[in-house]
Amino acid sequence: MGGMLRRLAVVVLLGSLSSCATAPDPITWYVLSPPPSADYPEGNLDTQITTWERIDVFPSSAECLKELLKIHNQIHRPVQCVPSNDPQLVYPWLFVPRSGA
């Protein structure tokens, strides 16, 4: 009985260590822009970020920021670099405006 309990403890320990050793998901950077509409031809900055158009994707924030002005000048709308793990993208239901607020 003691040997089986010891093996179980080793399996649990190895399982928890292996989950710590896995690499985190890589973060990519999106260039997002609010979509234009009849009322807001340059895009409405007050809309939820999940509704914004994904214009481009970059592997790092430095590369995203480097291209931001060029992209803005091409599309003539506000643009923003947003990481793929941004809470507004990952958990959009947390950022839904309350009615009457």
C-alpha cells in the first residue's frame, strides 16, 4: 500500500511539474481599427474592441508600433496595437456596457 501511494505521489508531482514546464501561448499583436459607418466614416472609438477590424498581425509590439503610422496613413482611420491576450479580446463579456450607463 505504501509503494502504491508513493508512486501516486510521484505521478501527481510529475504531472504538476510538466504543466509548469509548458511554454505560454505566444502573444501576437493586432493592428485594430474601428469599422467605418455612415455616422462615423473614420470609425467609432466607443464601440467594443471585439467589433474592430483586424488590419494586420505582428509577432511583437515593437514591430506593430513601427508600422502603426504607416497603416494609419493608408486607411485614414484610427488604429491601435492590441496584444492577442488583451482582456477585452479574451473576455469580451466582461466589457459589455450596461444599459442605462
